[in-house]
Amino acid sequence: MSDYSLFVSCPRGLEPVLAVELAAQHATDITPGDGGIACCGSLETVYRINLHSRTASRVLLRVAHGAIRHEQDVYALAAKTAWPQWFAVQQTFKIHIEGKRAPVKSLDFTALKVKDAVCDVFREHSGSRPSVGKFRPDVRIHAFLNDKTASLFIDTSGEALFKRGYRNEAGEAPMRENLAAGLLLLAGYNGSQPFMDPFCGSGTLAIEAALIATATAPGLARRFGFETLKNFDAALWHSLQQQAKNAIHPATAPIGGSDNDRHMVATARHNAAAAGVGQYIHWQTQDALDSRPNGEHGILISNPPYGVRLAEIQTLQALYPQLGSWLKQYFAGWTAGMFTADRDMPKLMRLSPKRKIPLFNGNLDARLFLLEMVAGSNRS
């Protein structure tokens, strides 16, 4: 099988974790960038990354690359690409474009030029053109422009990979599933340790922990963009799905999630059942400070609330010293991870983090503070 040039995107800050995942799925020439990784791989690698990667957002397959000086060069690049070998004229498509210092007047206008080129190629090939699908296109084409070059990609994922398919209801500010999985992997979670999230919200961290603990491939319950492409190898895909199903095993260490909002805990329980891991997670409605360890040498990761209005900030900053005392009193021997946009949190908890990892929650600049809890000796 020939190798393709790929770009696998992810939340910014998770590139090191994604690089390890890509190597495990047989990708080669792994080159980390900002917000993703360029690599090479066969069709099987493309299917494997979509099925197994816990941190990827999209797997993009490059179909064209060339030098550009203005919009017309982007049109020319798209016009010499053999689009009919990838999808059929009856299928709908959509263009997504991004640029950094691109030598074009307007990205929107350039996206229209790419659309025109795709239609022109089909017209010449078959006498008719495919339609644009604004909401649920069969095929997504991504164009990336910098100051010198343009690259055109076909999106093999379809819907973004963080959409695992288990979350119907998610509270006000849900954490994306691939970011949650990334936090777990950054903290060293592998399913053999007890896990807890005392601010569980809709349950995403605990559910992703259970998927890791049971070796459940995160893409098993959803469809992918590559299934609509002409080169789709159904036999290969079904065999990879079957291998993934055969690899699932029961969780061996306890997993717990709790929140003081009864409605959120009910939502979390519902989401966990939809993900097929409900039996492995113990949910409780309680205040975070009433949580107690569910084992020894475990991992606790939370995305505690952080305030926007002054009154909220003052309330939370009164809570942080209590959180610090609670961790020291009950969680000696554990690794605690606090994911927050509040840089002062560890200082207010009177704890010194072992690591501070910069990450983005959407556009929000945040940090994962990892604390090794040693009884009574972790004061800064």
C-alpha cells in the first residue's frame, strides 16, 4: 500500500501525547507542529488513527501541495487535482480554509476559487458538477495557506474525532473528549491506578478514564469521513473494528466521579451508559471536600470551576486553601491534576506543582497543574 502525507490535528499542548499515539498506529515521519502533527501512513494507518487515537481532532490526507503567490495559484492547484478519483459527482462537499500570512486578499474568496476548481474538474470529467453541502457534507476538503505554499487535504474523519457519540447532554462548558483523554495521559493514567474526579460535571474525565481502563477504542461507536470515499476498503475496516472489539477487557481499578449537582451526576451516569462503561464508574452526588480516596496511589484529575465575575472569583479563591488542605489530609501518595485557567490556583491552595503544562481549552489559555501529594510536606 502506498503511503499518504497526513496532518493529524489536536488541541494545542497535546502534540507530545498524540506523537506517541501515532507511532503506536504505525505512522512514520512524525513531525510535531503547532496544533497537530504531520506524518505519513497507509490507508490502514489512516483507519487506525481515526479508530484508536484518544487525542486527535481530525486526520487530514493531503491530495495537493504547491507554491502560491495569489488566489489564482490556489485555483490552479485545485484544478489539477484528480477529485473524481476520491469521490462521486452525486456526493456533496464543503471547503474549509485557514491561512497564516497568506498572499491572498480574502480567505473566503479563495475558498470559492477552490470550490470552483473542484466543480470544473468534475464538469470536465463527467459533464456535471457536485453540490455544496453546508451542514452535513459527504466530503470535507481543507485548504491550508501560508506565505509561500498551499496544501489541500481530504478530511478522513468527517465529524471531529472528539465527538465520540456518547455525550447527548453536557452542561454549560463541557470539556472536549479528546482534551479530557489528553489530561489523563499527561498525568500518566493507564487504567491500572484508581481514578477520581470530584468535580465531574457531565462525566467526561471519568468516562474517558474508563475507556482507557477497558482498552475501548474511542471511535468504535461512530462513523467516519473515509467511509464515503471511493478508495474505502470495507473488508480492512471491518477487520480493524473486530480487532478493536476483541481487545476490550474489564476495568481492574476503581473509577469514581462526583459532583454537588444532582442533575449533572444523572447526566454523567447517562453518558457513561451510552459509552458502554457505566458499570465501571461509581457516581456520587456530594461536595468535592466530602470525597475520599477509592484506593491507594491513584490519580485525581479535575476541571474545577473558575470564576468570570469578581464575586465568583472571590468565592473560589476562598475554596482553594480548603482544597489544598483536603488533598494533603486524605490523598497522600496520589497524583492530583487540576486543570484551570486560574494561574494563581496552586499558590492559593498552598501547594507547589511538580509540572505546569500549558494547554488550550478551545481558545481558553489554561494549565494542567500536576501535584504529587506527599502528606504534609507539599507546602511552597
